[in-house]
Amino acid sequence: MLPVRAEPLPTSVSPLRAPLQAAIVDLDGTMVDTLGDFSAALDRMLADLALPAVPAAAVADMVGKGSEHLIRSVLARVQADPGLYDTAWASYQRHYPDVNGRHSQVYPGVVDGLQALKARGLALACLTNKPTGFARALLRDKGLDGYFSHVFGGDAFPRKKPDPLPLLRTCEALGSAPGRTLMLGDSSNDAQAARAAGCPVVLVSYGYNHGQPVRAVDADGWVDSLAEAAAVLL
């Protein structure tokens, strides 16, 4: 289910220092609400291990740092033996393709926002900590794959966000300067990576952000949808 806020906060974006050449867009929590997919795969994994299920609300706070971190966090939550990690990883990898996209939905404004960014001539890449294969399959399932010239997952580079390396490599692939490449995300992972890479960063006000208020994150602005981001930035 999409998160509901009783009263939306105003859009707030600082003027960017240079005209944009490209944009890098996060996936989970930014373009697609995938909490249902995560919960379904984790429930199957935990059942395989004869362990109790974890509430979706708790899973939301663990999302964003890659599958490895998610699985370790879930095992810790149910007080399982850390030695079960390899078995849990294999189970999760087996189940996730079966649920990928089945319990998720595209956030409002995403398609309009991507269309507007493309119409202004920006090169677009999707950069996520989700494994690349899962990310590509989800984008296809939701009809979003055609907007991106590149899709990079958490297994595409030696390090994941919040390390700046994935953003710097993605800028290289796009042929854009970091200072003219916008990072659009939903969490401190995206913001920290962007700051370290020298990219401007705007965060959506929904999403996961590890259970912390997103407007407390150091960013150049916050918007309530990708459509709003395109409107105020271009």
C-alpha cells in the first residue's frame, strides 16, 4: 500500500549551481513501492528456515542498503543464528523472482516525471542497491525500462550507495559531469552518495529512509513526486 500523509508539506528545492545534463534515479521507495515484494520474499525465506515472519512495517526500516543487509537485519530481528545467512540468502534469491513486481506499484507522478525529464533532453539512469537482474525485471514489469539508457544494481560495482563510487561510475556511463547530474532518491543513502560524488540531490518525501524523517537529511530539496521534481528543476 502506498504511504499516506494527512497533509503534504510544501515542495522545497534550492537553485542548482549548473544546468543539468542527466539524472540518476533510485528505484525502491522512489519510483516503485516494493515493500510488498520484499515482505513476500522474506516471509517465504523465513518459512523455509522455520523462523517467524517479520511485520512489513519493520521491513520498511531495513530496506535500502542491499539484499545482504536486508537479510542480515531480518535474521537479527528474529534472533536467528547468523550462521544461517548463506542458507537464507539462497532461499531469498530463489523466491524473489517469483514475487518481483507482484506486490508492488508505481508511485503517483513517476511516469509524468520521467517523461518530463526525458522531454528536456536529460540522459537518465536507474541506480539502485537492488540486484541488477531484479531491478531490470521490475522496471520491465512496470513499463519503466524504456526511460533509462543504463540500469545499475547493487552488484554492478564493488561498492554500494552510500559510497559515491556507483554514482561516479554511472556519471561516466552517462557521459555527464557529476555536478550536472541530479540524484533523485528517497533516503540518506542516496543523499550521502550524491554529496560525496559531487552530485546535486533531491529526495522524494515518501519512501523508506530507514524509518527516519527524510527532511532531516542533507539534500538540495524535497518533493512530493517525481512530476514535481521535473516541474521545479527544469
